[in-house]
Amino acid sequence: MKSLRESWVRTARLTVGLLNSVTNGLTTAEGEDRAQDRNVDMLIGGQAVIEGVMMRSLSGYAVAVRQPDGEIAIKKDSLVAVTKKYPMLRFPVLRGAVVLVHSLILGIKALNFSARVSSEGEEGEPELSDWAIISTMGFAFILGIGLFVLAPLGLTNAIKHYLAPEMGNFAYNIIDGIIRAVFFFLYILAISLMDDIKRLFQYHGAEHKTVYTFEAHESLTVENARSKSTLHPRCGTSFLLFVMAVSIVVFSLIPSTAHFAIKFGARVVLLPLIAGIAYEMIRFSARHLDKGWCRTLIAPGLWLQRITTSEPDDSQLEIALVALREALVYDEVESDNAAVA
């Protein structure tokens, strides 16, 4: 029973981590080199990992993780945007899909590092093996596909077959989208009650406070970050809601009368396109927050962040601030003199 609970907790942590991994780069200005001065048009972002935070800038990233002995382990490296190597990938929508893949790869690396470091040397708890991490991530992927794609589609199919045979494409996909959103909300709400996930959400809050401190042109200190909000309009949580809304429209292009396998496959294959469109929407909204309609558009994402972020303590803020300072080394940015797009 204990091993089953530990497996469930580990899967829940990595599932949330994978969701963050998909979106960590969507909050940064990856590939944008409009200005020679790195203190201009600088968007940063990151993700919460197990007992730590990963932060990324235009040219680098850093993962800071609290070890069982209280010390901070750091992993960092420079980043070369794929869009710099291949300018054609900078086109709107396409660039979002590219960033999505790159973010997923980087996020998984950060998760692997945090999973190992956070368990090293814990008394009575063995260090996580590569196989344990890989198998848990594989299960998390399967759980995500089954819970957020396969199950909603199956229920919608049943509703159409037994209750509304004449249902059109758009209505079909609205129901599918609503069921998917309900499943996502209930899953996040359920795991938020777990102590381990609460800590992950605290690190998520620390990440947002750190980003706000940077955007306010203030020194990256615990004192400055402490008073900032845990809710941020460019958060990956908000991005996922944009994805759900866009998917309703895009999936309407697939006939509701098509074979179940075709509809399921389309939901996987079309994900990059949906992510690219949602990417443009969230980046556009981040630059027009002074408009009332835009604040209304992002409001649901901010509401959901009241679940996915929690107030961090000073030690967690310290981790996020260390991660950002280390990431900014690659950009030679003065952290207290940075303008943001």
C-alpha cells in the first residue's frame, strides 16, 4: 500500500512537472533578437521542479534544487534557439510549435536532475534510479493521454451515439472540450490536496514572484520578491486553458462521424498547431494587459493559478532567485535594470 501511494505521488509530481515542461519556454522570448541590448525586450520564464525551480532567459537556463542536507544543487547551461539556426521557424504559429518541443526536452532534463538531487542521501529513502524516473514519466505520459484525450473523446462519442445522433461537428467538439476541461480541473484539484504537490505549487509561486521582481527592475532578493503576486498572466497554466479553447475550433475540422481512431489520432497530431496558435495568443495578451478585454481573456487562467500556485516560504524564494541569477549569467543582464516587453 505504501509503495502504491509513493508511486501515485511520484507520478502526480512528474505529471505536473511535464505539464510545466511543455510550457516553460512559452513564457520566454526564445529566439527573439530584435534588440542588441539584452536589457530590452527581455522576457523570462521557468517551471517548478521537484524541490526546486528551473529558470530560463534568452541565452541560458539554470535549475536550482534544495538537497536533503539543505544545500542548493545547481545545473545550468547556455541555450541556442533553434529559430536562430533556422530563421524560417520564426514564422508565427510555427515558432510556437518549435518552442513547445524544445521546452519539453529542456523541462524533462530539469525534472530528471531535480528527481535525482532531491532524493540523494535521504535517510531511509533510496536514490531514484534512471529506470524509476523513465518508467514514472512514461506512466505520466500515458495517464495524460488517457485522462485528457482518450476519456473525454470516448465520453463525447457515447453522448453522440446514445443521446444526440444528429450532433454537428462544432457541438461535438464543444462537449469534448468541456469534458476535457472538467477532467483537467478535477485532476489538478485532487492532486493539490497532496502534501508533495502543495510543495511543488509553492515553488511555482516562488517562480512567479521571482519573475515579477525581475520585471519590476528590482534587485533579485528575497525581501523584494516576498511581496509580489503568485499569479502571472504568462503562466503555463493559463497557456493550457488557451490550448483547450483553441482545440475546440481546430478539432471541429475533423468530422464527428469519422472513425474513433482518426479523431483520436488527429487530437495528437494537431497538438503542435494548437500549441502554436495558443502561443501567439498568450504572447499577444501579455503585451496588451492594459486593455479591459485582454484582462477578461486571461482571467480564467489567473483563477486556475489560485490552485496551481501557493505562497512560498523564504527558502523556496531563495531557490527561485538563485536559479534566475544563474540563468541571467548567459545574457549579461543587470537584473535590477532590465526592461521587459
